[in-house]
Amino acid sequence: TSPLLSVQDLKVSFRTSDGVVQAVRGVSFDVERGKTLAIVGESGSGKSVSTQTVVGLTRGAKVSGRALFEGRDLLTMSKEDLRQVRGAKIGMIFQDSQSSLHPYYRVGWQISEMIRAHDRSISKSAARERSIELLRRVGIPKPDRRVDDYPHQFSGGMRQRAMIAMAMALDPVLLVADEPTTALDVTVQAQVLEVMADLQAEFGTALIMITHDLGVVADVADEVAVMYAGRIMERTTRRELFYHHHHPYTEGLLGSLPAESGERRRLRPIAGSPPSLISPPSGCPFHPRCPYAFDQCRSETPPLREVFGDRAHHSACWLPTDEAGRGEARAALTS
Ligand code: SF4
Ligand code: MG
């Protein structure tokens, strides 16, 4: 069966006064029905721009590639059709619920309007009942009363829950969540992720989770795409990502770059800073920061290729893809 969403060779660039920013440089990924794809990377890696482009929320960008959603290309759809699809089939949750919940309107009213905007045959009172039910479902206490609150009367965690309620209001098949828990403290974050997981299980919703937080990846992901400098560096299952990652950038993100020989492995940030996307580095975009970089890395761009023995694991790195060969190469390159 075909995936729910198949993004193929997506490229996105913006003209700025400093030059053309190549924000996304040929990204491909699939999202299966009911599954969670986490897209992880530092800020500026292109993870938000990729998904915002797919759902038609980037303005003034030059876009190429395909984004097949239930067989239709979202990138060539009319604005009106895309708006329909986005409302009825794709729910969205952002980091900052304050920018998505309107401060002047009651929370319940906003959810009701969302429901009625897509189906005018639903009465106001039925939409209100449904809003209360949704608020209850995402764990808002006393939803029959809180439904009439304004967003500022909610805590940050409750606002994120209300956002989820709103995103789920039309029973979407795909939810796109961009750093939905970044502004929350760890306990509340875990609760919000749990609410999302419960709803996903109940409704069979697929999820794209955009995050820079590997803790979130560990909690929710089925599959993971690691982005850097507008490209996918590694794409694999959650388990492989944590236990058998291939790419040196993933290694860096996980804080597991081996320290000097004989020393204990310890956490440390990746040295150096993310590259300019106006004039990205030649060859592998990670080469200026990679502890293993060799000549080929500086001149030739590694394609995403299958990691030896695992058809669901791809890495864009010139190091050997078999574990023994890679170990030897890394030892040689860092000695
Ligand atoms: Fe490092 Fe080279 Fe692999 Fe890039 S291709 S991650 S520079 S080893
Ligand atoms: Mg972002």
C-alpha cells in the first residue's frame, strides 16, 4: 500500500537581500498511516520549512519536488483545494499556542468555529458539545466550564492541550506538530505527548513531529529523519537511530562522539556552528564539523544510501555502511 504522504526531492529556496537561501535541498520521506515520523535537527536545518511547504504555509518561496498526499500532489493543488485538505485532513500544532489561539475569543468558541467552518450543517450547540468533549479528551479539567474561558485563563500546558483539541477537531488523518512541547516544562511536556499518543492510537492519526529534542523522539517516533543544512542526513527507525546510527552528525546530536581514546564516553555539544544556506559547504554539508572528514567529503556530496543489511536505514555519509568497515575507517581517521 502507498504511504499516506510521500515527499519526493523537495527543494525550497527564498530570495533575501543577502542572497538566495537554499532552505531545503532535496528532501524525501514517507509517512505511513497511523505512524509517527520525527524530523529532528538544529534550528535552521530546514525541518520546519519542509513541512510548512508541504502544507502550503510558506510564502514567497521557490518550491520544487512532489508531496503526494493520498495520491494528490499538495504542491500543485489550488490554494482553495489545499485549504480544504489542510482543514479537513491535516491538523497542525505549533510551538506557540498563543499565536494560534486568538486571544480575544473564548477557547471553546474557537474550536466550535473550526468545526463549523468545515461543516455548516452542524448546529452551534452541537459544535459546542463537541468542543467540550474534545477538551475533556485532551485532559482539560471541568471542560464544561473551561470551554468559555479565554486563552489567557489557561496555563501554557492547557493551551497546548487546547491546540491539540483544535487540531483534532476535524478528525484529521495527519497531524503536523512543530516543536509542540518546547515551551513547556518537562512534566507538562510528557503529559502533552501522552495525550497526543492516546489520540493517535484512538483515531489512527499519522504524526509528523518536528523537534530538536531527542527525548521527544525517544518518546513518540516510529521513524526518524535527521536533517542538517537542508538535507536529510540519516533516516531510520527510532531503535536503529539510538542504537545503530550511522551518520557522524547523528552521533554528534546524540552526544556520543567518542572522547579521546581510553576516556569515558561523555556528552558534549557538536563543535562549530551550522553552515550558511546561502553558500552551503561543498561536498558533505557536515564536513566542516565532522571529526572524520576526509578528501572525498569536501568535494562530493554523499547521497542517502542504504546502510548495509538494513533496507529501512539510509545515511548520507561516505563512511563504509557496514559496521566493521565503519569502525576501522573512523579509527583510522581520528588517530
Ligand atoms: Fe563526515 Fe564525510 Fe560522512 Fe560527511 S561524508 S559525515 S564529512 S565522514
Ligand atoms: Mg522551527
